[in-house]
Amino acid sequence: MSDSGAKLVIEKEFMQFELNLQNNYKDIAYENYQEVHAMLDSFHEQGEISNWYFKRMKKKLKKYDEISVSYTHLRAHETLA
């Protein structure tokens, strides 16, 4: 896959993540969030995206880390209850 093809796949998943988060579909949004991280790592390891793009997207995802961690923490408590 080319650099632009990999970016397109990542951007599409990221947009899906943001849309699901905005619509309060937290389970699906969290899955999208994890998938974006996995895609970034995989494409970066394979050399299909630049270091600049990798760092930019990781920084973009960083602002959602607290939301995602808080949500999974709450879900764990619900499961235990």
C-alpha cells in the first residue's frame, strides 16, 4: 500500500472514531480508537507512513487517551457490579 493509501485508511478509521464518539456510541468509538492506534503502529513499522505523519496522528489521538481510559475504567466497574 502506498503512503497515501495508508493515510486514507487511517483517516477513514479516525473519522469513524470521532463520529461514533460524537454520537455517544462509546463501545464502537473505543474499538475505532484501538484500531487507529494499531493501524498507525503497523503502517509505521512497515514503512508505509512517514515519521512525521505517525507522530502527528499519535498526538491527535493523545487528547482522547483520557476519555478512552476513563470509559474503559467505568465499563470494568459495570462488569464487576
